[in-house]
Amino acid sequence: MTHPGIASPEQSRTGSMPRESADPSPSGSTVLSVRSAVYSYGSELALEGANVSLGRGEILAITGPSGSGKSTLMLVAAGVLKPTAGQVTYNDRIISNENERQRSRLRRSDFGILFQFGQLVPELTAVENVALPLLLSGVKRAKARAAATAWLDRFDVADLATSRPPEMSGGQSQRVAAARALVTEPTVLFADEPTGALDTVSGELVMSEIVRVAREAGTSIMLITHSAKVAAYGDREIVVRDGRTTESMIDLEATGTNA
């Protein structure tokens, strides 16, 4: 399935040649960059000099086999993990030098994170789940619920406002989780295998809606996936293998992409 302005998996690899990923994003101003990042889980090296840049409004697909380090790269970029070495910069702010409280505040205000299984709070209704990030940021309850309802509507699940996660299908639950990740209108959305737990049809519907809403809002997306179909929603693709990054160059003229 080819989406307007977005390369299909086959198109995106036409004339592509992998290269070391070290240059800034070609799509306008860079909003987020990771430079020479190193991270270890105990004695196991997960990232070894990884580089990635994300442009403003860009959708960047990060692919690679299981255990390659792509999810670790996302967590480092989002400030959840602090790199052992290297630098993470957000809008010229070196967040890798900041403490956990500063990075946590940044994640609440400027970043959204969407995980494979949504991680909704099962005891809360859909509207309460989506409103939660706003409430934690000090937004008044009535205003938070109104914003949450509007975002549920943008993902076509407003009718589920009073439903709880156990009452939803996988696709419905993930759309609610996407609304929650975007309700604060973040500059960057980090999506880690957002369709990995869904069937093909539900996955395509959810991914299409995430891309549509992000494009409308001008949100940059760092998209972690092992699926070629999901990666095709990206403007560029970074491949992670053994903790190192290379970039698959997309022929934009051949694909008709205007990223």
C-alpha cells in the first residue's frame, strides 16, 4: 500500500546506497541529534558510536534486526537513558549533560513516546488515559478532558471515551495510546514498534492515522521498526546493526517524496 507523498518499501530502496550516518538531517533545520552515542547494559555494548539527526517535521524510520540497538538508540535520543559517551542535542540544548529531573521535564513538555503495547492504564477510561499527561503537567482537569476528547476524535475513537483498555481491540487501544502521546502537542514523537502487536490491516490503519495527525501538527517522528512496510512511511531510513548506524539514501525524485 503506497501512501501519498510517502515511498513504498520497494520505491524507497530504488537506487539506494547505505552510507555511514553522520551528516545532519537534510530536511530543513535539525531538531534533534545524537552524535557518537555509546551505551552499555552492564558488560553488553548496545550502542557503539551511533549517529542520527531528525529534521523538523520529518518522519525518520530506524530499522534493524532484534537486538541491534534501535530501541536503545530511541531511548537515548529521548533522554530516557543517558549515553555513556557521545552527545544528544535538542534544539541546540545538550540534554545528555542534564540530570534526570531536567530530562523528565523535557519529555513531559516537548516529547511524546508511543510503545508497542500502548501501555495504557487499565483502570482508567480512554479519555482519562489521554488526559493524564496534561494533568501531570498541571493543566486543569476540565481543560485536560476537553483536549483529550478532541485528540480521541482526531484518531476516530471519540466513541470510546468512557471505555477502559480491556474493552478495546488492539487497534483501538493503540489509537488511544497515540492520542495520549500527542495530546501535549510534542515537537518530537518517539514511536517504538507502534504496530508490532497488531494485525496487518489494523497496523496500516493505525500507522496511517499517526502519520496523518503528525503531518497536520508538524510533529517530527522517530519511528522504530523492523517492518519494511512501516519503514516506508518515513522520509528517510537509518539502519542499526550491532549498535552502529548507516543511512539508506532515498531517491526523492524517483519516489515523488517531498520531504
